[in-house]
Amino acid sequence: MPDLEEYLSMNFKERSMGLVCDFSSEINKVYSAVFPTEEIMSKILDDGIKDTMLFAHHPSIWDSRRPFPFYQMDKSLLKKFKENRIE
């Protein structure tokens, strides 16, 4: 996960579980998902809502159609999450 390091909360870096990103001090809306896929993250951004949380069961994405089924969140989407205070 080194290329996502700048977006990860200290707690997640230490424990590899819990709050992955800590971009907002106030939460006004919560989305839930099993995996933080690009489609889910894009949908939240497309809704234009700030101060939001994506509550995901797994911090990595699993897609059995890929050669390596586990992969990390898209860094460019995480950057937009940070800009919009979405954790």
C-alpha cells in the first residue's frame, strides 16, 4: 500500500483495520458497501456530497475477474475523497 500511504489514517497504518481515511471532522451522510470499488467511489463523488463516510466491510477490493483478485482503492479517487471530506 505504499502509494496510498499519504491517504491512510495513522490507526489504519498501525493496525491494518479500522478507519482507513480521516478526512472529515463532521459526517452528514453515510454510504455502505462490501468493497470500495471504483464504481461505488465514483457514485459518491457524482452525488456531490461533502462530509460523508463510506463504511466498507473490506478496505481492499476483490474482483474475481482480475488475474490478482485483491487490489487497492484508486489513488485519484482517494484524492477527490480528501478534497470533498469523504472518509
